[in-house]
Amino acid sequence: MPRLHSLLLLLLVSLTGFGQQKPVNRNPYRELPLGAIRPKGWLREMLVRQRDGATGQLDSLYPLVMNQRNGWLGGDGDQWERGPYWIDGLLPLAYILDDKTLIAKTKPWVEWTLNSQQPDGYFGPSKDYSPEPGIQRDNSRDWWPKMVMLKVLKQYYSATGDKRVINLMTRYFRYQLAELPKKPLDHWTFWGRYRGGDNLQVVYWLYGITGDKFLLTLGDLIHKQTFDYTNAFLNTDLLSRKGSIHCVNLAQGFKEPLVYYQQHPDEKYRKASKKGLADLRTYNGMAHGLFGGDEALHGSDPTQGSEFCSAVEMLFSLESMLEISGDLAYADQLERIAFNALPTQATDDYMGRQYFQQANQVMATRHMRNFRDNHGGTDVCFGLLTGYACCTSNMHQGWPKFTQNLWYSTGTAGQTNNGIAALIYSPSEVRTTVGKGVPVTISEETNYPFEETVRFTVTVENSTKDVAFPFQLRIPAWCKKAAIRVNGKTVQEPTGNQIATINRTWKSGDVVELQLPMHISRNRWYENSMSVERGPLVYALKIGETAKQITNKKDPIDYGDTYTELRPTTPWNYGLLNVANDKLDSAFPVSNTGPVAIYPWNPEKAPLTIKARARRIPTWQLYNDMTGPMPYSAIYGIDADEAIEEITLIPYGCTNLRIAQFPVIGGQ
């Protein structure tokens, strides 16, 4: 039944534009209803592991917060962000998998929220309680947790079309318009001021449905009360100054200039977003695609931490920015994070995670490190509650929302140019409408990002024999020259960093094959260190490891009853030999280890390896249970062993321990 309902929603969207974002400035891409995109292959396995792991079981694994006492279920327990965070990942997972058990698990949260609205328009918990260890029972009326629940309700409406969501949001936004002048976004806590872009995004989404003009007035007010990311990115040292901003605030706030751009299409908002992303890479960037933020912004040393919440929130921001702007740089960055940083920060069974990951991570032990915030020294240990419990609740949105943003509609709903775009690649199937509302299904078969070929098969549904529509394919910036074949015939050979559009009349059984040749490349980072890359994947040193589960008798309420420590069993202190640019492919030979496993994201199942020539650096030793200061990669002078060794690199996302940014021996 949910699958049939999804198709009915698709037809309604195509014929009327109902449910689609129509702000003042029309976006080049439109999100599809939740459930229209289904994962396949390794991506479905990721979501199944979430279902069977912590995402599907957090109420029993973390009862202190997620039980019936939670304020978002009407109780006197935790009533701040953690409950909404969990449902923000659980709900899309439930509807994407069409899992009735998970859908039923989300229902009490959605129903209580919808029924909690007061006559003045306020919704959510409204009574503060005295402190209790391990839960957040105050600031019930804070604007910030409502922003997360608004995201949940938006997704719920996308999946079900339940018009109670529209009624609640309309009344609540009228309440906000009246209350924000007296009680601004930072009235209760400062979080709302930095995360107002999430609030603004839902306001514009609702405007696209109702057209209520007061929503545009509210949009201006929310933007005015939100931290000025536009000015900060364009005119200040925010991104070059350590400690200047909280890492998750930055990840969430990154989209705000472009979200506001929808109402006020001033070029400065686009420029701010582009400059911000470039400066973030320059001053704080790491090979895995994230930035040093543990918890405040903390530079680009590969031993600094990157928070799990930053990964999933940065992905959501990039997904939003891509839809609004169509700028392909955001798609490239999105894939970089999703295929490198995201899989390594959770355990294979999705029952544990790291609070902080390190690009160069050679021990994952309980130890106080050079982080901006240390949480009992547990931040890089793998556990359910290690570090801080916000990530326990928030890590779940990463893969479901990634799946939801693989495909987009293009053009104007209901018109003949209504097409489809594949902007991010992973095994999946999309069911949508094209042209003047003709239903189609497109199956995407691929082992990307490990393989170079993406194959699409078109099925035109119902009695329609064929349908004309544009089919857009993104060519990543790293691809020198792609090849597109339709039914075996080459039709285009586009270069990288562009959209390739195939305009034709399609019939059932048509096959599009996209070939994206991958070559070895490298990037330079902190202290002139080097990463080895191929296509969207970063490669890192494969390190032998030993794991030990620790029973936590010291502070189990804060950091969990158990956690796992990892220690290396093989050397890690290597520098790579310098290689000329035109010799990279021969110097770093790639080998397939066999067919891509259904779950490829661990050292044992890594589908690809790269061999590299390296020398050990004896003076580069452990410090503080991590790598010591990174040797600067000068033309000469690194104290390295004479012996040259062959080392093995595997995809970063397959590692637990690793070196991803190497010193370079013998040149720059």
C-alpha cells in the first residue's frame, strides 16, 4: 500500500506541482517523494544494517532517552534534540525500506507531535523539569528542537500526504512570526541562532505548497535572526580562525545562504557558499572530505577529530545546496564525504560509532587527546555512547537521506520537459513521472564508487509505449572523459564537471550505460602531506589491528556500559616516495580483490587495493595515543629509512585504523 500511495503522490506532483518547492526563485532540481527511490546492492545493505542495528533499536538500546518518558511522547524525560534527531533518521529509513515495523515505531512520535499543537500554534514539549543525569529536561520551548521535528514532519508528509502536517506548520509559523520579535532564535539557547537555516528551509517548502505570503515575511525574519553566514564567509576570518565556531553549527549552517537565496536571488549568497566551501578546505580540510572540528573548528592537522554529527549534517546541507543551485561542486563534495568519511565512523553492524574520527588514526583508545572538547577520553573509541550522545541520536539520517537525494526531477511539473536527473551514483531504483505525468521506473545497476560503470534500464509503465523526456547525468569533476551509450551506441563523450543531457523518446527496455574512467590523483593537505585518490575514493594505509572490548565501570551513564578500543599490529609511520604527475597510474597500480561484496566497507572485504612504494620514518612515532607531529614534506631532509617497502592502500571507508595523509619523501 505505501508503494501505491507513493505512485499516487508522484502523479499528483507531476500533474499539479502539489508538494513541490516553489519559492520565489525556482530551483533547477526538485526532490522526489519519500519512497520513490529504493536502494539496491551494497546501499540497500547499508540501510538493512541500520534497520537491524541501532537505528531500528535505539528505543531499547538507549531507553534512558528514547523510552516513553521522552517529552516528544508526552513524558517527563528527555525533551530536547535527541528524540527528534533519532526520528529524523528512522522515519526516512522506514519509508525507503517500506518497513511496516519501523513505520509503526515512528507513528507515536509523529502522532503525539501533531496532537500537541496548542491554540496559539505552539507545538511540542512545553514544561521544564528538574535536572536528571543523562537526559535533557529543560529548555522545552527552545526553538531549536522544533526545527528538527519540522524536518521530520516534512518527510512524513512527503511519504504520506497527511494534510495535518500542513495545518500544523501553517499555524506554528504564524506563531513564530508573532513570537520571534519578542523571543528570538537564541532566546533559550544559542543553537537556534546558528541552525536557523533548517527552520527557514521548511518555511520555504511550505510556501511552495500553500503560497501564503506571510511565510516570506517570516523567512526574512528568520534569516535576520540567524547567524550571518553570508557575511562570515565573504568578509571575516571565521573559517581561518581556530575555535571560531562549533563544528555541527557550521555543517548545518552552511546551507543557509543558498536557502535564503531562493527568496532573494542575490549573487552574493551563491558566492558566499562557494567561497565558504573553498576556505573550509584550505584552512580546515582533510582528505576524507570533512574538516577539523572537535567540537569547535580546529584546523587541518589529520589527528584532529571530525564529529559524526558534522558528517551527516554536512551531507544534508550539500544535498540541499545541490538541489537549490545545481552547482556540481556540491555533488562532488557530497560523494567524497559519503564514500569516505561516512562508512568508517560506524561499526559494521551499526551498533556503535565514533564520536570523532581522525584522517590519520592509528589508535582508537580511551585517552585524552588534543581535541577542543574531550569526553572522558572516549571520543575515538567505538561505542554506542562514547564521546557525546548527540551522535548516538543523529547518525541515522546519513544513508537514508543520501538515498533520497540520488535522483531529482527536472523542469516544470506537468510540462513536456519534465525530466529526471541522476546526480549522485549508487545502486538504486527510482519510480517517478516524466513528460506530462507518465510513470516510469529506472533501475540503476552499479558497484560505484568501486567500479567505473553505471547502467540504467528504463521501464515505461502502464499502456504507454514511449515517452519523451530529458535524462540528465552528472559527470564528476575528477573524470577526464566519460562515455555515454544508449542501447550499445555511443552518443556522448563529455568531459568532467558538467551535466550531460540525453533528449530522446524512451521506451521500455532502453539501456543507458555511463562509463566514468577513474585515474590516480593526489591532493595536498596539512604540512604538504599527500592523499592518494582514485575517482571519488580516497585510499589509506591498511593497518593490522587488534580489538578489545572494555567494560566501563567508571562512567557508564555518560559513555556507555561497554566500548571497543583498537590498536595497531603493523607499522604505520610511512612516507610515500615522490612521483611525477605523469607517472601516477603506473606508480600506484590498482588491483581488484574479487567481486564487490554486498557489504564492502571493512578491511577484510575491501574490493580494491593500491600498491605504493614507501619508506619508514623512524622519528615519526606515537604521541598521546596518536601519530606525532606530521613531518613536513620538503624537497629533502626527511629522516627516512633507506629500505623501500611496498605498502597496501585500501579505500578510506573500508578502514578502521589508517594513514590517509602521508609525508612525501624526495620532493614536493
